[in-house]
Amino acid sequence: MKVLVLNSGSSSIKYQLFRSEDWESIANGMVARIGEPEGEVKHNWLTPDGSQDATQETRAIPTHAQGIDNIVACLRDSGALADVSELAAIGHRVVHGGPHFNKPVIVDDAVVEAIRDVVPLAPLHNPGHLAGIEVARQLFPKVPSVAVFDTAFHQTMAPTAYRYAIPEHLYTEHRIRRYGFHGTSHFYVAKRAATVLGKPLSQCNMITLHLGNGASAAAIRAGACVDTSMGLTPLEGLVMGTRSGDIDPAVLIFLWKNLGLDADQVDRLLNRESGLLGICGVNDMREIDRLAAEGNEPAELAIGVTVHRLKKYIGAYYAELGRVDALVFTGGIGENSAKIRARACGGLQRLGILIDDAANEATDARGERCVSADAGEVKVLVIPTNEELEIAQQAMTAVGLQ
Ligand code: ADP
């Protein structure tokens, strides 16, 4: 059987097709600029001889329904999916499940309503997901759609971790609390890390750091999330590519009162113009690294602020967990930047965190690996994330086929 994973946004749909027998990814791609005069379709697939092939076209894609039609046509024409009946499930990435979901669910009308109910909490994401889910259900009524939520893994947090210290009615009436995101990634790398440690996940305490364009940390006790750095939205926490992460809320008041910015302008400033981009004008860590090596001071400062924030979270989560078996790095920066890993772990030997420079800097190293010195009690692991695979496997489990 095969499982199709869809990540449907407001104007694009990313997809990946897996073969469930060996979980090989046999095709992936995206349709972009849905609703614009000129859309784009990119498709990559595994050929029978094991090589990769790709096509790219521009054409108008007026609606999400036509977007999914295009995806199915690409999958069929490339031989990746002869017929939709080969699909055991369609796994949909859903950013926000609010308080409703702590695990993946087969989508029915009630689930659609529950996802719609939390649109105010994720206005940029959930409407696009709903569009993809509704079209998939209409086009393929015999294939179960499974919603997999970025927030689900964090639902084990206690109120002490998820409540903000603000008036209670904002929580009870407006559901303003911390939810956390990137849960599918934190859960995936935690499971893989447990395998590397040779222990059941339920016996592992870990701090997982997902460092990509978006970035978040999670504290995991006995396999369950007890804290995470993102909050009501993915804006809270670590320094990100274009998001500020933690900030004194009075900065917003200052922006309103003294600079006359309105809510949309503040939203844009903190989500799209801040973070690494705000500090040094660039949001790509590779480029920032290059600039810093040339002595560019804003680039060096951007790295410094990022590392300072990371250390704060590592320390806070260590204190929360008491005992830590592994510190796990993932995401584009976590997997590839030896420098960020080394600086985030620098000076933490009293906590049992000690990097092995040779292992950390090995340029040919790929895949899951340990980069800590034997003397360090805490294993520092690099685990490439694979959210699509996790969604596919959770979808398969939800339909009872795994
Ligand atoms: P997204 O959150 O969009 O999925 P990724 O997980 O792909 O993002 O991470 C993107 C980030 O990873 C970018 O800042 C990019 O510069 C960084 N990155 C990728 N490769 C390297 C590298 N070799 N060294 C440093 N940073 C890297």
C-alpha cells in the first residue's frame, strides 16, 4: 500500500508519497501559487532503476481542487501511483489542533469542525489545511484522510507549563495558553534518539532542539513532552529566521503607543522582519556564518543572540527535567551547523554536556550520529528530522494498518 502526505497551505500544497512496505519515499513535490495567474507544479519521483527524475511546469491552478488533481496526475503519469485505490490513507499536516487533539485522527465532519473551531488560533495555517482536507475527502471518498497535528505531542504539558500568568478568563473564554508546535518533529527525533540510546522512549529524558527557519525546543520526560518553547503561536521562544521569539510584551505596547504601528504591522514586524533577519539583514544561517567569518559584526551578533537564547532553554529544561539522557539537534541548522551545536553546548560540562570536536565537525558525517565526548554523561545527538515520514506512519497507524 501507499500513503500520501499533504501539507496544504493557503496558496500551495506540498506532498510526498511513501510505500508502506519499506517506507521508501517514492515521489514528492509541490503545487505553488494556487489562485494566481501563473502557478507552478514541481514533481520528483523515484524511477524503477532507482534514480531520481523531476519535472517542473508553470500553469494556472485556480483552486485547491485543481492543485490536488495536478498532484494525482503527476503521480499517475510518473508511474508512482497507478490508481488512487492503492492509497491506504492520506495524512494531512495540521498546524493547530488547539486543545482538541492529542493524537492523529481519521477525519470526519466533527474533526473538520474542530479544526475550523481553532482557525482564530492559527489564521495563517488552518484555513489552508481545511481546504486540502475537504478537497481530498470529496475527490477520494474511499481513502481515509488522517489529520496529524503539530500541537498533539505537546498536549501532555501540565497547566503549570502551558498557562500564561494572565487573567483566567483569557484562558477559559479565549483559549489563550501555550500549545507548542513542531510536535511531529520533536516526537520523531525523540523516538529515533531512544533507538540510538538503546532504551525504550518511555525511559528517556531528553531536550530536543528543532532548529530550522522556525525553531523550537522541547523538554521530554519519560517520553512525554513536559515543556516546549513555542506558545499560543509559533512566535514564542527561540530566535528564528524571521521571528523574534521571546520578547518583553511591553515592546508591543511601545510600538503601538510611540511608533503608531497597528496590529498588522506589529504582526509583520515580529513574524517576518525580526529574528536573524532583523539583527543582521539575512535569515539564512549559511550566509550568516560566511559573513561572520569575514568579521561582519551584525552577523556575529545574530549568532550570539541565537546561541545565548538556546543556552537559556537548555539550562531551563535541564532544571525542569533533573536528569537528561540526550540533547538532540535537528532541523537545517541543528543537523548541519557544527558551530551552533558547539557554541550552544560550550561551557556546559558541569551539566554533563561535552562535545567531541572531531565528531561534531566531521564534514562527511550524515545521518543519525553522536557528537558528544565519552566523558559527557549526556549524549549529544544529531538526528535528521523527517516529519513527512512520521505523518505517513501515524496515518497508517490511525487507519489500523500498522
Ligand atoms: P524549514 O524550517 O524551512 O524547514 P530548514 O530545517 O530547512 O528550514 O532549515 C533552514 C536553515 O538551515 C537555514 O537557516 C539554513 O541556512 C540552515 N542550514 C542549512 N544547511 C546549513 C549548513 N550547512 N550550515 C549552517 N546552516 C545551515
